[in-house]
Amino acid sequence: MAESGTLLLDGALSPQRVFLTEASTKNELLDLLIREMGLCGEVDDPQAFETAIFTREELMSTGIGLGIGVPHARISSVRRIIMAVAVNKVALEDYESIDNLPVQIVFMVAGRPDQQSSYVRLLAVLSHLVKQESNRKALLGADSTEQLYHIIRNAL
Amino acid sequence: MELGILLILGIGVFGGILGAWLFQKLHIPQVIGYIAIGLIIGRSGLGIIGDVQIPTLRPFSFLALAFIGFLVGGELEGKIFKQYGRQFMGIMLGEGLGAFAIVGLGTGFILWLVTGSLPASIAGGLVFGAISSATDPASTVDVLWEYRSKGLLTTGLISVVALDDALALTLYALGTSLAGVLVGGEVNLMELLKTLGIELVGSGVLGAGCGLGLSWLLKHSKSADRSLTLLVGCLLLIAGVSLAFQLDVILCAMAAGATLINHAPHRSKPLLETLRAFASPIYVMFFVMVGARLQLAAQPSWLWGIVAFYVVGRTIGKYAGTWIGAKLSKSPPLLQRYLGMGLFAQGGVAVGLSMMAGQHLSGVEVIGGLDLGSVVVSAVTATTLLVQLIGPACVKWAITKTGEIGRNVTEEDIIATLSVSDVMQTELTTIKEGELLNQVFDKFAHHDQLSFPVVDQQGACLGVISIDSLKSLFVEQDIWGWMLAGDVMVPIKDIIKASSSLADAMELMIQMDTEETILRDETSGLPIGLFDLRSAKRSVSKRLVQQQGV
């Protein structure tokens, strides 16, 4: 049975992987999140993870609209589903979203190839979360990473 | 150097298998190959199995008869008899009495021409006629099993060969007693009838009792191994008790097999299959022994006349008798036309009866110091060789003409002959890794395919999306517009290959709890087929129906 959204998010997110960033390009922001994900001890091969994230972006941008980006990849060197969140100071014009709007909120997700069901469920939960304008406004208005973390947790 | 009994058994079984293989190459039933090897290594050939070894190996032949009898009995299901019992009985009486009449009259006439003695000629004719009515169930059924025959003719053949031993024993008892009276011996008709009654009824009762006991034991048996051991033990007891009380081993075992199959059909069918496989080397040795026992010594020319007439007359009698019996009992035309062709084999019962006649009639001199008993033994030995070479081939001809060859197959038999490439779907629609989930759902909606290979730009297969894996995405329509096929595909495990045997592949799929998998080329990575468990099972069922001719 699929895990509930709250449980999935609880397992994947930790306060140490929530950031307020000041990147000026999409690649700069993705590199930063990849590096931070690589430091948490759940990614055995950060290089492979970086390749997987950028290969996925080459297929199609993960800018899903409404100023949201969800870069994601499943590779075998990831131990379990994890995610990182960044709210950038400025909206990134070069993200190439499907609605052509600049991206300011980014959720990076990593999982194992055999975790298809939970992985898809988590991405759907995130998509549902940011569809509500109040949630997006709250995220963009956060002053600290602690506040950002609590907004995400309480939104579910 | 004298060969030990185990070495002789080894030579017999291996030689028999070699003979069977050679004869099968010539499209001749394997049983003839076994007998031919027996002839080569037996009394008439190299003498490896000679006068010393044959009595030692006799208990082995009785055990083989018990196995054969039990398996033949296991084919006699009551429902068949309810439907065709009258017809089979009519045919059995027709073929048995037909052979008895023609062989009896003809051989009696030849004996009268040679000896001029009417009583001795009638006595000889009666005994020859009675012996000629028996049909060998072992070699007949062996051909049916070898060619996996199934159908009305097959059922008819098994039923008739199973039943006509009893007729042969009755005719023999009556014939020998009359012969004894005619030639002035001390044979008492009432005594013989009593002995016959005890033999037939005793065999039936002992067999039925063993069948019921076995059914009870099998009900409490926890494993297939234990069940087989119980069955083999029971057959050893049947053979031993039958011999100790002078009952008929094959009839007794047949009664046990028939009782078991009708009392506990579900429990006994798999066991009979196991026994058939287990008994294979025992059969081989049995038929090699049949060949080895035959002795083709120099005989007077008139005896060859008896042999020739016996074979021709018996063949005509069996065929014509079957036709008449089938007509009178209103049997289907298929049985009228072909069943007689399957009843020419002559084996253990005939040889056994000739041995008994050899003792009963040893005091009746025919001509030039030759006694009637020896004439019967020599002639029946020679005719057995001839009809054992002709009989199985005729059985094969009959089941070929009626299209019953190869119909007795199971799904397991079909599966064993196939590999994954035989049943996999090769015309595949692929999904590119960069296609959106919207497009993926669209493909599933428009193609009759349960799984799609997900490929990269070069067409190499990266993973698979199955209808099952899509189920979790039905409710997540929010993501259909931005998730790609590559995001949701399941990686391929490559455990099953196109060249894998279907049996292994199906077992693996069940172990992995997977319904379908995509197969890809080992070097190029291109998808080459979809192996879907449900389609594979459908394909097997289709082939089974085609092969069974349903």
C-alpha cells in the first residue's frame, strides 16, 4: 500500500535540507542542492546523481509551472527517497518552465529505481501542495529555513 | 567369466534403450527395439541372457507384469465402461472367439494331416485356439503411451486387451480339459473349472482389496515419495501373493489399478504418472527378456506350417472377430474399422499358457517322438516373435489412421517443448523516455499491449511501463503534464532471456510475482519481445487444444 503524503514527506525531508538561496541561474541552484544532497550520507555517488539530474533536465525541464521547479532522478546509488527544498531570493528566468514563468521555489527529489510507487506519490504530493496559492505565498514569504520547514510540514 | 545379474540387467536396459532409439529413428515402435535387442543377447543370439539367467530373472518379469497390469487397470475408468461397456465386451468376445475358432480349426486340421490322429489334432487345435485369443496388453499399451495416444480407439484398445486375458484363461481351461479327455489324460473338467474360477475370482478380489487398501494408505500419505513407495510395495505384494496362491499376476494388478482409479481418481492420477516414469527401465528389461527367452531352434517343416497358419489365422480371426463383435454391439464405425488392427500383439499370457500346455500335454505323442506339449511351446514361441514384430507396428498404424497420436498431452508437456521466444510478443510499440505521461496513457488506450518498453534516443531499452505500474498514476493526474515515461518506468531485470526454457521462465515470473517482462537484445539493448505470463498461458492452452484435436 502506498504511504501517506505526510509520512513520505517526513521521511524524505529534514530541516538540514531546507535552504534560502541566492543563486542567479538554474544550474547554480541545482548544483547547490545536488551538493547538499550529496553531503547528507544518503547518496553514495554524488557524481552519478548530478549526471542523472542534468540528464533529466535535458529531456525536459522540470519547471512545472507557477514558479515551481521539481528536479528529480532515480538512481541505484541513492539509499532511500530524500528531498531538498530551496526558495531562491530571485526568480530564475532560465528555468524554461512549461508556463514560461521564472522559477523561485525548487524541490529536488532523489530515489532508488525500485521505489517507483513512493517516488511518484511524493512528486504528486508536492505538485498538489504548491498548486494552492496560499502555500506558494507562505513559502516565498518565509524569513528563515526553520519557518520554511514548518510551512511545508503544516501544509500537509 | 559369468556375468552377474546386475551386469545383465544393466546390459539389458542399456541395450534395450539403444534398440528403441534405433527403431524410433526408423519410425518403428520402441517395444520392437527392446525385443530385437533381447533376441540378439538372448538364447537365440549371443547367449548373454541364457538358460541359466532366465529362471533367475523370472521374478523380475512378474514384477514388470504387476506394474504393467496396474497401469493398464489405471486406464479403466468406470465412466468409459458405462458409456461403451457393452461395445467393448462385444468386441472382446468377437476378437477372442474369432481367433480361437480360426486358429483352432486350422491348426487342428494341419495336425490331423500330419498325425492322422483325430483326438490329438482336436486337443492341439483347442489349445492353440485358446492361446491365440490372448492379446498382449504390455506391448500394445506401450505403443499407446509412446505415441501419447488418446481417443475412443485408444480407450477401446486398452479396455479390450485388459479384458481378453480372462477370456483366454477361460478358453484355455476349457480347451485343456477337453483336450485331456480326448487324448485320455487324467484331466478333470470340474477340477479345472474350479481352479479357473479360483484364479479369476481370487485375482479380482485380491486386486480390488489391494486397490482399496492402497487408496486408504494414499489418503494418509504426506508426500509423493511416500505414496510411490507405498504403491511399489503394494505391487511387490500383489506379485508375490499372486504367485504364492497361483493367481494371475496381471489380472490381480489390473484389478488393483482399476479399483484405485475409480475409488480415488484425483489422488491416483498423478501417482500413476509417477509410476509410469518409475517403471520405464522395468518395462525395457521386461521386453528385452521377452526377446531373450525366445528360442528359434530347428523345427520340422510342418511345424512352420502351423506357425504360418497360426499367425495368418489369428490375424484374420482377430480382425474379423472385432468387426463382427463391433457390428453386433453397435459400436461406432471407427471401432469396427480399426480396433482389430490393434489386437495382434501376443506376449506373456500366451507364452505362459504355452508353458502350462507343455506340461499338460507332454504325454501326448504326435509324430516321431515329438510330443504335443513341445509342439505347442515351439509354435507359440515362434508366433510370439512374429506377432510381436507385427503387432506394435499395426497398433501404431491404427492410432495414426484415427488421428489419436499425440493427443494425450498435458500443459506441462507443451510447456516443456517451448522456449520464451516461441510465445513472446515480438511486434512491440515502444515509448520514448522523454514522452509525457499524457502520451503514455494515450498509447495504453490505443494499443492492445500490456507493457511497453521505454527506450532512449538510440532505441535501446531502458525500462518498462506496465499496466500494473500505471495503476498508481491514474489518480495522480496533476503530474501527467510534466512527468515523463523515464520518470515512472521500472528498470528491466534481464533475468529471463528469449532462449530461456518456458518452464523456467514461468517459474521465475511466479517467484518474482511479475506478470510480464520486456526482453532485450544482450548486445544492442534493443527490445526484442514482451513475455507476458497470461499470453504465454493462453498460447500453451491453444497449442494443447490443437494437439489434442478437441
